Amino acid sequence: MRTFQVELKRVVDDSYEIEIGFELMDKLIEDLKAGLVGSIRRFAVVTDSIVKELYGDVLLRKLREAGFAADLFFFPEGEKSKTRRVKEQVEDEMLAAGCRRDCCVIAIGGGVVTDLAGFVAGTFGRGVPFINYATTLLAAADASVGGKTAVDTPLATNLIGMFNQPKKVYLDIATWNTLPPRQISSGLAETIKHGCLGDEELFVFLEHHMDEILRVEPAACAYIAEANCRVKYQVVMKDEKETGLREILNLGHTVGRAIETVSDYRLLHGEAVSIGMVAAAKLSCKLGYMTETEAARVKNLLAEAKLPTAIPDYIDREELVRKLYTDKKVRDGRLRFVLQQGIGHVVRFGENSYAAPIAEDAAREIIMEM
């Protein structure tokens, strides 16, 4: 018997820039002309049915006017489109349009778009570069930054995907003015989460400036956009592939993701996460990691952001408990929760361990209380 050693050691630099500002589409075109993605001249613009009309068609026109070859691909808006079937549809349409390995994907939209388009880019032609142009607060706070890309299945959310870093991210705050109030609130859930887990100053800012943010006032929105990036960078920089620390970004998501699925997506992602954060705060309080006053501050801030803080009556509680086991933090069949340590910190349970095993009965008790 013989063996042959394949040496594939390499150093990869996946660094990228996040541009935060207002009306950044022309800046994107300038960056492409300056070589942001090298010599690539062909672009696949991926978006959803709502963003297509607002910004997708405009970006397509600007790309073509700049001399680039570009096509636009879109799918119905909403979380229900974040599936393997829709990913396959986008890939087939790209192939039919003549896109090959010499193209770049530009994702323009919210979290569903950036998640799905980033996954497409990671597998199309065995990998092509992509750019995120975030048009929602939720995407700016979470989905467009960090390199997580995925689709959902009927059994679980975000368990089919890959880590794939973009070439650049554009956070266009001007686009938030076209968001319905409910979408602004949904994005605020992830922003509040960042304050809870890693930035007490951000949390206090939100307590004092919530009305300004809900009115989409530029200064307040610019502050939270930068703060979100700072918190997420500090985590992702240390743990890109979620081997430990990055789990803290799942604060509120164990219950939140389960509620989102069981509601059949009647709840927006941020709305479900808001309920999940209240559940996590209650559990943290019961286990002695938060005071009742601190847990109340979390709940009150979510309510100020016009987010739900209780499980809707139409949710089957026992089905919800069963759905908790589809969470990606589950290990050896045991539920695991990220827990808050007061405001601005999470509990560390050991070397590189930030989620604690929680008995099903304890999780059920919290759910029944809500």
C-alpha cells in the first residue's frame, strides 16, 4: 500500500471594506471601474420582487451605462423564497443568460437576498466573487456582514449554506426611507441584540434615541449602522467559522428561529428574534446572570422599537418546543442557549464555550410563561 501526501497549505486574505453612507450606487460603479473585482466586466444583479422596482432596475441601468455587461435576476420577496429551489432557479437563469466563471454577483436587497445570493456566488462556477448592497436595516445589522450564507429547508433554517466573504459591503442608509415601519422595527431587533451581547453604550443610545431611529433620522441611523458593524466585526474577526465565540450572535435565536418557522413566517425575522431575546433574558434571569431590572430593560427596549415581546396565541407551544431541536447550536441532542450577563455581555461557560446546555423542561417553562 502506498500513500501520496497532497500539500494544500495556504494563507487566505478575505478582508473587505464596509462602506456606510447615503445613496452609494454611484460609488459602487466608481469602485468597479477602479478594479474592485479585478478585470471582471460581467455582473449578475440578484434581488427580490420589491427591491427590483425600487433599486435593482436602477443599478442594472447604471452598470450598463458604465459599459459593463449586466443582467438582473429576481425572485418573490420574503423568507419563503430562501430555499434550494429558488437558488437553483437563479443559477439556471444565470447560466441561460451566459454567466460563467468570469462574472460577479451583486446582491442588492435585504437579508434574504444577501443570504441566497452569497450562497449562489459561493457555488456558481465553483465560486465567483460577490458584493453586498444592503437596502434594509436588518441586512445592515446582520445578514450582509460576516460571510454567512444559507438557505432554509422545511425542517430547519440556515443549516444548508457556507461561509463566503464578499468583496465589499455597501450599507446605503438612504434606502431605509423606503422601508415600511414594520421592517425598520424588524431590523432594530438585531441592533438591540448587539447592544445586549457586546455594547452597553449602544444599548443606552437606543434607549435614548429610539424615536429618532424610527423616524429614520440620518445622524441616529448612521450611529447604529456603524455600531452594528463594530460589534459584529469584533466577533467575526476572532471566529469567522463559528467555532465558539461567534455563537454569541445567536442570542435570542434559539427560540426566535423556531418561532419564525412555526409561525409559517407570519412573523418577520426580527419580530421572532425579539420574542426569542425576551425568552433568553427570562432564562438568564432565572439562572442568576441578569437581574429582573436588567431583563425588564431588554423587554422594554424591544417594546419601544414596536416589536412583539410575547409568543402569539396562534403558536402551538409544544410544536415550538420540538422545533427548538432544529437549532444549529444543538449538540448531542441537547438544547443550548446563549445567555446574557447583565447588559452588554454574554456568559462564558468555559474555554471557547458561549452556549449552555439547557434542559427541555426549563425551556418549556419559559415558553409557557410567555
